[in-house]
Amino acid sequence: MADTIFPVLLCGGSGTRLWPLSRKSYPKQFAKFSGDVSLFQASAQRLSGDGFGAPVIITGSDYRFVVTEQLAAIGAGALATLIEPAARNTAPAVLVGALALEAERGEGAETLMLVAPSDHVIEDAAQFRAAVAAAVPTARDGQMVTFGIRPTRAETGYGWLALSQEPRADFDPVAQPLDGFVEKPDAATAEALLTGGTHLWNAGIFLFTTATLIAAFERYAPQTLATTRKALAEAERDLHFTRLSPEHWEALEDDSMDYAIMEKADNLSVVPYAGAWSDLGSWEAVWRDGEPDADGMVLTPGATAIDCSNTLLRAEDPNQQLVGIGLQDIVAIAMPDAVLVAHRDHTQGVKEAVTMLKAQGVSQAETLPRDYRPWGWFESLVVGDRFQVKRIVVNPGAALSLQSHHHRAEHWIVVEGTARVTVDDAVTLVTENQSIYVPLGAVHRMENPGKMPMVLIEVQTGSYLGEDDIIRYEDVYARGQGAKG
């Protein structure tokens, strides 16, 4: 590519459709569904290399350190990481990405931006990049380009794009006028769209210049543009993150790019894409993307099937064994703290189940047992009356805040690596198979001075063991009092 394209990766989400693996505390883009990288990491890798600049990431505060850690794990970085104070759908997110690029590159730079969700599966990265390259001249001419996926079934879970004519027989990625949008259809309509030959799936991926997008907002959503400009202008720097102004951001309407701009614009083009694509919008989609065997089975390690067919069995913990006997058309997902069993035809109902669990006050509705922090992660192994046992993993060179607790004491046993532990005025190196006691009220800190992750077991004892029982004195991650970890 002769032109540099800057990806804008949308990295929010509620984590409901693929519960219990995906949850609000850790939505699906950060999970590994196959291979060694998450969906987010795969998206960043796909939109990198020759012709691509560093991405702009739009995410929420809870995910900012996960984003940083996962990018670092693949040797990548971000041009900017913008923190949304609240979810406001894709229109404001895409717009603030354009404004941030304009600020970084200069108002007259005519910067190309490729907007993409970070939770899609696109197997052939080279083929997709070729489709993006084919769209560049059209985007440079002032068109707003969307990418339409070659449909393979009468899908009711996607929106569709109406073409002005049939795509070429070889389905080359040649830009053509976009005739309109079709909302998620019923089964009969989807079948007609599939057989008609002039409709594609709407992937929600866009290419345009920053100037073209901003001009579209000036014409169709000027109030959104004005408010979003204020949210960015009054943003605060937090480490390497940009926190958008809560006052202005939360005043924005919840609006999608399609509703706010694309369905109103008259400068629309579409580039067909013939490669495999999925938004992994349900467990049915995960089954399909998992390449079922001759019996229609998709199994993970730890799962065993006897006389089963057309079924997904997924055990997420290496210590679990999930066994299915005589199952047909079933999805079974086993997590350490929650299990989902559903007919494949009803996997769209998972969101309703999450809503019901939330209404019952069930923590598993939104929170994973593993809690990710800027320094690493921890998970509760055992919780009882006045005690809790955790496994804690601290990244190389990372440190927890200097802190104390009102209601609990802690015992730390190092099982891998070496910990540098501060307890009041004493600093001690604690190596494997050694332990240290942190009395109630003591000012303490744990650090990993090594080059490998440090693992320890923490035993908490006390009258209250909540994560908000913390007085923070120093924190390299600039978190305030009461913030977790």
C-alpha cells in the first residue's frame, strides 16, 4: 500500500453473547478461542505491517491495562488509547477516533482511517488487506467505504447491505455504489436476500479519510460532532491513556454509525469480501467457526464425546473434564464458576440468561473468577468464613501499590519466581517455597524484580475481605483510593 492507513479498533462490549467465557469484566475480544492470540490481538496483527500505522484504540477504563498488556505481548503499541467514560455505541467512538487522528496528524493531513471491531474472526489476513488496499482510491475520492461479506447462509443475526448490482462473478474486491442497508431480517427475508445475489452481510468495517468522516458528522450529526470535540479537548492524560471528558461524553446520545451517518449519506461505496469472516456473535457461530469434524463435533482439550453429533463441548479450565453422552445439537461450556448448556438453536438467548442472573444479584453474570489488573492477575481459589485463598500472578517488573488494609492480614507463599516485599520499614526478597506475613494495618507492597512471571499463594484472614478494603499510598498506575488491587 502506498498510503498509510491508521486502524481505529473498537474495543468495548458488554460480554453477554458468549457468556460464561465472555463477561462484562473481560469481554470476548480478549479471550483466545483458537490459537495463541486473542481476537483483539489477532485484529491488531491483521491491521499492521506494510501500509498500516499504529492503531487508535477506543476502549473502557476497565480494559485499559488488558489492552496494553495484550498489545505488548505481540510486540505492538498504540498511537493513542482513548478511554470512554461510558458506552455510547459506535458513532461517537468512530468520530473521536477520527478527531484524535486529526490531532495527531494535523487537520489537513487527509488521513485514511480503517474502523474495525476488535472481536471479529478473519482467517485470511492477506486477503483482507488486499480488499482494504483495493478500497483506498475510492476512499481517497471522498467516498465512505464499507466492506460487505459474501453471504454463505440465510443469516438472521446480521444486518445486510444492498448492492446496486450483482458483484463480479469472481468476487474481486472492486468498489461499487452501495444502494442501502437492511436490518437484521427474519428467516424468509434472509433466504430471499441470499438467493437474490445483490446483498452482502454488513461487517461494520469502514474506510474513509478523517476529513470525509468529520464532514459527514458536520452535515448529519453536528451536535454529536460539537460534543465529541469538547470531550476530546477536555480529556485528561492518565499515564499513556487519554481519558475523555465524562461531562461531555456522557451527554452524547447512544447511536451507531449506521443510524447516525451511513444510512443518511449519499457518498457510499461497498467493497465485497469473499473470504471467511465471523463476528462470533453466538455460541452457534463459535461451533461453526471451530471447523466441526465429520460428526459435527467441536471439542476442546478436556472434553470427551460419546455418541454425540453436531455439538460444541468446551472446557475452559485445564483441570476440568467435560463429558457429553448422546448429545445432539448442544452447546456445553464449562467454566470453573459457571456452566452453560443450550440447544444450538437457542444460543441467542444467552443475553436473556445474563440479564436474569444480574437481576438475581449473581456475581457470575458479569465477573470472571480471574481478575485482571495492570500488574497481572489474581483468582480466588477458596472462600470461607473469615478467610480467602488466592493465586496471584505478577508480571515481570510490575508492582502492586503501596497499601494497607483495615480488616485483614495476609500470608504470602511464593511458588514461582522471587518477590520483593515491603512490610512497613522492612524490604525482603522472598524466593520459591518461602513465605512472609503481612499483619493487619501494615503498610506493604509486593513487586516482581525478575524477568519471568512471579506466582504466589495469598491467604487472607479477617473480618472483611472485600477488594475495596484498601488504603493506597503510592501507585505506579495512578489509581485512586479504593480502586482495586
